[in-house]
Amino acid sequence: MDIKQYVTDKIKNALGSLGVAEPSVILERPKDTAHGDISCNAAMMYAKKLGRNPKDFAEAIIEQLALPDEYITKAAVAGPGFINLFISDKYYATKLAEINELKGNFGRLNENAGKSANLEWVSANPTGELHTGHGRQTALGKAIANLLEWTGYKVTREYYYNNAGKQMDNLAKSVYARYRQIFEPEYEFPEDGYAGDYVKEIAAILEKEHGDTLIDADDKIFREAGENWCFKSIRQTLHNFGITHDIFFNESSLYESGKITETLEEFKKRGLSYEKDGAVWLKTSELLKNKKDAADKVIVKATGEPTYRLPDMAYHIDKVKRGYDLIIDIFGADHGDTYKEVLAGMEGLGYDTSKIKVIIHQMVTFVQDGKPVKMSKRADNVYTLNDLIEDIGVDVTQFFFVMRSANTHLEFDIALAREQSDKNPVFYLQYAHARICSILRNAAEVFPEYTNAGSINYSLLSSPEAISLMKILTVFPETVASAAATFEPHKIITYLNEVAENYHRFYHNNRVIDADAKELSYARLKLCEAARIVLKNGFDIIGISAPERM
RNA sequence: GCGCCCAUAGCUCAAUCGGAUAGAGCGACAGCCUUCUAAGCUGUAGGUUUCAGGUUCGAUUCCUGAUGGGCGUACCA
């Protein structure tokens, strides 16, 4: 039973019989409960076309609805012509039973069942550890992948990396220099080398295993040692974060399979590229939709090496060819312009880019006591993502990065995140869950036969707090749908806050376990269970844990 | 200069496809624990939604312009 569908159909019929051809009906949840459970603006939308007064027209629509019926108790016209509908408690009781039956599946949708999605994110090259700058997209991707799965997508989590090219030579040189410095402290470190302390760790491992026998060794061993160490570190951090990628896509495989040259040849054939100053240029000034100030871009340098754009295009062509129904990339705002060139290039080659969705998140500032802080435990001034997790915990890290809309700049209040108290918004939600678990444990002792209870008298849930909680719980699937439609997991958090708030209020005003009122206790316990289910399912999407005790 | 993102309470942010009296948390102030977790609850104060126009039954939301901020504007990725 889907109440929105039910109401939509009813109003459509009413409009039809009042002379509106093919009406479209938009329903909303009013912010103010005095305005009912569902409101509709159809009267205002169509009154003008029909030359009628919106309020009168609304009355006419209501008359056609033939109320009350099983699910709608009454309707009223309000304001400039809103039709406000009041839903029966019976509907909510049915819904409550449904939540308790579906449990971990309540809120899972099938709107994208049978479809596949590919989400690519993190994608740092193996030249260092993940640092806090990677945190936002790491956390966002984790939540968005979950969100997509909840709407029915089969999700492939992908990581794109490059272990070839100049940056790896640089890493090799850096590791070598640190290794050499163990024996000759005055040996010069390359100016553009990787200054992080982790390079010293890698060098120390090599020294431990090989002593000084590598002084004249080839770059290769240093490169491999560096890459292996970095990748291990990245994977470890992701593992600590609770993230598992299905595919690690290596950029160099695009060279080996000939896809880079293929793409390049195709540009030449279509006259979309030309040579100048020894380099190959792509006519991005023509391909980009916004031609203002757009310049052509180099895709193959004079040295013969492609710039990142060419493999990026080959990579996305590969993803398109793999046949996903949805392809998502997550980038920080510092990469905000480049994807347009990549998409424009692909379109120039005739590929359909409509399935590619690029999520750009704005940058993060770490703030303490109202001032921006450089977070670092070490001399090299790098605060790794792992340091952050160890400092404030995975749940808090995940929550703070996801709790705000991605397209606004994020201030990460590190002092607040460290706070193990009521000030911390994560705990507010988790506390509600723990509180319910505690009650359920107590209930098992007071009412040992509760779990086998037969029918529950839901009509006993008549207090304002209980009804309000029931109503908010039933909206969870809609919230999942709306958060997924815009790829905005923070909407789940906003919603869960409302759930927790309603639960705490219910708890405060309604004693759940009362040995002298078994029937009422059972009904309230069912409500508690439903609230726990919704909180838990929401936590699953955001990617935080649901503690049973705090 | 140009492009993208942003501007809402003292602070950090929400606000359903353009909806009704713009909401939370923190901070401030005042209350509530011999009863299921006080990491909780209740109340008070706090707003010309940066500014100026436009579109319409209705604008925080859409359009134009201004101001202020972030990011980018490489033969780096």
C-alpha cells in the first residue's frame, strides 16, 4: 500500500471529471502538522487555466474525492488554495507492521532493480598515503554507493590509478635519496621529491632487508618498494574506513590494450586534433559547449607522452562500453573543470555521455576554536586520513564528511568531532539507537513472552508523540528515493535527526514498559522496534555503526 | 579577465520540482533525574534569507546585475 500513489490517483480522477485533461499531480508533506499529512497544490495550478477561483476549485476537487474513505479521514482547503489531506491512524498502523516485518529491508526500493551502476572514487595514485584532503570524497563515495544499492542498483565500486609516469619516477628517486641518506646524511634530496616521512619508512625497510647493497641498484626496486608500500597503506586506510573496491583499474592497461592510441587516432581521423609546436592539441575550443574563452588543450606532449586527458577519455569510453546504466565520478572542486573537457572529447567521438554523472564536492577547511588549523602530527605537516580516523573514530569521520551538502564548502570542526559528548551530532543519533536497544533488553526480562506475541493492538498508540513518531518513520523510503535521486546522502542525516528527535520525545512522555499494561507495552515496544529499524537502516546507508550500548 | 561553486540566526548548516508562520545543532538564558540510558527532554531569546531589480497567485529557491568568499584557468593529475 503506497499512500502517495493512492492519493495521486484519486486526485487525478477528480481533476479529470472536472475537465482537466491529463492532469499531473504533485504531492507534498507539509512542514506544519496542522496542515495535514499530505498537501496538494493542484487547485492553484489548474484554476487559472479554467478561469476559476483557486479556493472554489479546491472545494470542487474535494467534493469529488468522496471522503472520508478507508485511508483519508478528511480534506480541507487552506491558504491560497492548498488541499490538505489527513491520513487515518489505521494506515500508519499498517505501515508500522510492515516496517517490523521488512526489518533490514524497509526502505530498500526496487526502482532501479536490474540496473547497474559504476562508482569511481578515491583514485589516488600510489605515491603517498591518503590524507585528510581525500576524506570528503572517500566518505561521500561510501555513502553514495550504499544509497544506490538501496534503490536497487547493482553497484561496482571502482578505483582508477596510475602506477606509471613521471610521478612514479619521482617516488623512486625520493625513496632512493632517503635510502642513501641512511649512509650519507648529507646526500641531497631531490627538490621536487616527495617530502613525506613515509618515504623514510620505505627506505628504512629496504635498509633492513638489504643493508647497503642497493646503493648502485636500479630505480626499479625503489619504485616497486614505494608503490607497494603506498598501495598497502591506501588499502589499509580504505579498509579501516570500511570500504572495499571491486575493481582497481590500472591506467597503464589502457596503453597495453592500445586504447590510448585508438582514441588518439580517432581524434585525428575526425579532424578534432592537430599538431603544433611538436604537441598534439585537441580542439576543445570547438568541442566545449561554453565557448567563451575556451582554449585548445594538449593531449600529447612534445615528449610523446599523453597528458592526463587522453587516458581519462579512453578510460571513460571503456566504462561506457562496459554498459552500465549509470556511471558516477566523484572529484574535488580542484578538479572541477577537467571533466568537461573529457566529456566534450568523448562527445566529439560520438559517445553517449548521458549516463555519466560527475559529482563535484567543494573543499574542506579544518577548524578549531573558530580558526583554520593545519592538522599534523609530524614534521612533514601531513595529516593522514588514518590519523584522523584514529583521532576521532571512523563513525565520526564518516558522519562529519557526509553531513553537509557536497556543493558547499565544508568546515570540519575538529574540536567538536573529538567531543565525546552531547555536543557531537553523531552521538545524538547513535544514542537514540542505543536507548531503544536498552529498552528492548529490559522488555525481554519483564515480558519473556513478548517475542511470541500474537496480534498487536496498534490503535493503543494514540499519544501525540507516538503518532508523530509513526508518521516520520513511514516516510523513510521516500527519503531514500529523494536522497538517491540527487546523490545527496546528507538528506538521510537530516531525516534521521528528525527520527531521533521524535523518538526521544516519545520516550520522555510515554513509558514503554509497564508490567500492569501489557497490551499497551507491546504496542509501544513495536513502535520502538520500528524506530530502531529505521535508524539502523539509515546508519547503514550513511556508513556508520549502530551501537547497542553507549 | 573568464569558468564552476557558494552567501540563510552570534557560529556551523537544513529547507520537498517555486509553496503556507524559513527550521535544527552549537553557543546564551530558565527549568526537568529515588521510575525503561540526562550522550536525553521542556521553554525563552536570536532573521529585511548579502544588496538592487525582474518573472507570478506565491521566490531562500528561477532570471539579470552588483558585492563578498572558495576552487580552477599547465605540454601536472
